[in-house]
Amino acid sequence: MLAAHVWTVALVACVAQSPTDGGPPPSKDTLQLIPIATTLSNPDYLTAPPGDVNRLFVVEQAGRIRVIQNGQPLATPFLDIVSKVSSGGERGLFSVAFHPNYASSGFLYVDYTDLAGDTRVEGGTLTSRTNRSLNVNLGNVLSFGQDAAGELYVLSVSGVYRLSAS
């Protein structure tokens, strides 16, 4: 399963860093998997803040978010909440969503399983966070909508939920 996660991260990274000149998509014969980070521990989500073209943020199940900058993994985690996360199987840190105005606000959300086994969504800046407990299934994905309302969505196996990001 770890190998599948690593290759998923590599594939998404290739697509995320590919040029988007509006031309036709490459043929299936030209796609290649190019590993860029093979030392990650159970990676399960990949994203970047809006407008950030030099960094990828990789969520590790145990409770760390690693940064790949200009194609190289950084040694120091962006976020380390291992002491707050119950991980293994269907538990762990599963997602991060950067606020649409992250560049100026520094605001983000993370979704994880706490030590009691409850799903938590924690939002704020790296120095100031608030908890919200959710009664949804484990292994959620967080994403901000593309509208101007600033709505945060939670995707779970039990459905799609909307949280106010304000």
C-alpha cells in the first residue's frame, strides 16, 4: 500500500508540475512516472497553496506535512502534529486545505483522527489553531470551493459536507 501511495504522489506531482499551455493533452504513450520524493512515510494527500508554483505539500498519515520545494523534499516538516494524531489503518492525518487567501492570511485547515479516535478539523494559522469535532467517517478530504464565499468542503465516504470558513 505504501508503494501505491508513493506512486500516486509521484504521478500527481508530475501532473501538477506539467506545463499548462492549453495545448492538447499528451498521448498515453508519452506519460512517465518520475519519482521526486521516495522517502515519505505513508503519504496520503498532495496539494499546494493557491498560486504557489514552487512548492508541493505532502500529508503523511502519522501527522506530518512535508514540503517539496523546486523538486526537492525539505528536511523540516511544515507541520508536525504526530503527538495529537492516532494513525494506522483508517486513522491519521488525511488532508490539508489552504485558504484561498493563504498568501496573505496564512490560514489553513487540517483533517485528522485524534487520540480518542474522533475526526477533527483544525483551522487557523501555524501559531493559532481552533478545533472542530466532526461526526463523519475517517479519511476525509478538505477542499475550498472555487466561489467567493470561502466555503470549506469535507468529502467523506458518508457524503459531502460544507463548513463555514469564516
